[in-house]
Amino acid sequence: QPMNHKAAQMTLSQSVQTIFKQANLTVTPHNGGIYSVPTSANVAQTVSALERNLIDKNITVFAKIDHALGAKQAGLDLGDMQVIIFGDPKAGTGLMQKDATMGIELPLRLLVWTDARGQTQIGFYDMQSIVNRHFSKQAPNVLPMQEVIARLIVATVA
């Protein structure tokens, strides 16, 4: 169930959709170029598995943000929700060299949360929608980056 109830459309590339389909994973589109995939593990287990898989691929984990903990410390209630921030300078630097404003999008992030039905979700951006916001002409091909993220999610959920 999308977080924002307006109709969201699937714009993920066919190859990325195939990666998820071959793993029997359902991809849900949300507004803003965000997609999610369900996982049977809880949020903490999923974030730990994502971190392990990123490190195994020599991708740097820069930070983890526990939104639920922050809300609790402010006296507010929020379901279990964490963001993992990660990246590889070899992949992202070229994008920022072409357009410095890409720096606001990088490093990449994955959102892991428990939805209203109690299902843990892994949320991710469609990389092409991100670069399309920054490049009016000749947007760089970020399909290899998106495929790495998809395979990372599949490895985490499997």
C-alpha cells in the first residue's frame, strides 16, 4: 500500500523489474519515484542484513538513522523506521562532476519501515527519476547502479 494514496506509476526499467520478478518479489510504486519491496524480517534485522550485504560489496555505509528512536526522544510515536545511507564514490562522483546539484541526492538511501499492516518494507528510489530531475538533456545511464541496488535488496530479502 503506497504511503501517499495518489496513483503512483511503475517507471522502473524492465531489467530492474525482472530482477525482482525472478526473485518472486512484489514491487510497489509510491509517489516521487519511490518503490518498496516487502521482507519477512523486522526492521532491525533488515537494516543489519542490508549493511552486511553493502559491506560485502565494498560499498560504504555512511550512516544509519533511526527515525522511530528520534521520534521517541521527542516524545512522539512513530512506527519502526530506519534509513541506511550508503554509496561508492566511484559510482557517484561522475554524476556530481557532471552536475553539482546531484550532491543533494548522494549518497544513496534505503528506507526500511513497518507499514500499517505490520509488514516490513524496503523503500528505494528509481535512480533514473533522480538523474532526470538534474539533467534536462542527456541524462547519464544509471541503470547499472539501479541493478546493483535491486540485487542488494533481493540478496537481503532472500
